[in-house]
Amino acid sequence: MNLKEELEQKKQYFENELDKYMPGESSYPEILFKSMRYSLFAGGKRLRPIMLIEACEAFGGDAQKAMPFACAMEMIHTYSLIHDDLPALDNDNFRRGRLTNHKAFGENIAILAGDGLLSYAFEIMSNAVVENLDINSAKAMQAVAFAAGVNGMVSGQTVDVICEGKKIDKQTLDFIHLNKTAAMIVGAVKAGAYLGGADEKTIEKLEKAAIKLGIAFQIQDDVLDVIGTFDELGKTTNSDEKNDKVTYVSLFGVEESKNFTEKLSNEAIEIFKSCGDNMDFFVELTKYLIDRRS
């Protein structure tokens, strides 16, 4: 089985578990849960939850113990996409090949669906912490909260918004990429490693690797926004240019951006390798993401 097939298998397993955690569309008020599920089950790679589960298992942990945190991670990621697509932010009409949430349900319900996914994510994580009654579960929830909040994704999104239409330097762009994108990848890897019982020294190394992987992932997104197609990406291309956003591509061009992606990815691979033979999945995943087309 190649990595693409393995990822698809892991994705299907995760989505079956995710469905168990998410209330059905018949729950009242129906429109809220339909809207939440519309975006949550719209597809996507499920990379963050898969990475969380893999990190847990790499250090001897149980995938089922990691599952509520993995589901929470995907709910938080989905809420961020719903809000990111809103007219007040990126004003996108398509996501993953179909209408964005606010186009399907209206802006008011889309905002509430995002709020619902974020709140519910912390509900299921806190339930797991209470049930497990162990410090590693609490640390896992802390890692996710840190990644998603004002020290991570929200700050990255804020700087991204206030810099639209402005000329910014690489340092500012790296802040955006580190917080808007890499932070949630870091949160996934750290949360899984805590649940698996990894020591703090190893978790520090994993954080460094995940930062490099996360920034490389975002630079590759910048490249794909220029060279990709709607059929490949499932969304409108050249959106960065449309929104007058500075990216690695606008600063350095496509080829140099690809070089940055490869350099950061190779550095991440070396750090993952230094964490032990149990990191094979992360090494292969990083290699796979360098050449992705979606």
C-alpha cells in the first residue's frame, strides 16, 4: 500500500469515528446541525486528525483515546474555514468543490455553525479530560487550545486580514504562515504525542519539525493557488491575487517558493528522523506533501 492509499484508508476510518461524535441533522435546531455537518463532512484531507492519531500511536498510545481530540481538531479546522470564506474575510464562493457554507445557508447560520463547531470541539475534549483524569489528556487539550487561539491561528488570521492590500516583508508573512497554518499542525502533533506519553524533550523536537512542515505546507498552498486548477483544488484559484494578499509566490516567484518548500520539508524530515524509528509515517507524509497537487 502506498502512502496515498494509506491516507485514504486512515481518512475513512477517522470519518466513521467523527460521525459518531457529531449530532445528526435531525437534532434541533435542524438548520444549525445541517450547516455544521455540511462543512464538516465536505471532504478534505483530514491531515490534522490523522497526524494527531499517528503521533499518539507512535509513542505507544491508543487511537481511541486520541479520537475525541482528533475530532475536535477537525471541528476547529472546519470552523476556521467557514469563517475564512465569509464575505468579511476571503469572500469565497466554493470550498472543496461545492458552495461555501454561507452561500448554502446564509451568513448568519454560517457564523453560528462555525461558533457551534468551535464550542463543541472543546466540549468533547473537556469530556475526555474529565473521563481520563490524567495530565496528558489535559496537556493535549492545552496544545489544541494554544494552537487555535490568540497565540496561534486567530493571531495569524488577524495579521493576514489587516495586511491585505499592503506591502509586507518576509518576516510578517512568516508570522502569518506560522500562526494561521503551522500552529494547528503543531497542535495536532503535540496533542497526539502527549496522549501517547512522549517526553518533553521529544515533544520540543516534534514542535520544531511540525513548524517547518506547516510553513512548507502553506507555501505549497500559495504555489497551488497560482498553478493549480479548480478541478484539482475544489475552489477558485488565484484568490490570493484577487484579495491583494502578499504570498511567497508574489515575493519570490513560483520556482523559488518551491525551493523554500523543499528546504523546509527536508529540514522537518531530519528532525522527525531524530525522534526515532517510530516517525516513519511523518517522514513519508512530509515527502508526500512536497509534491501534492491539491
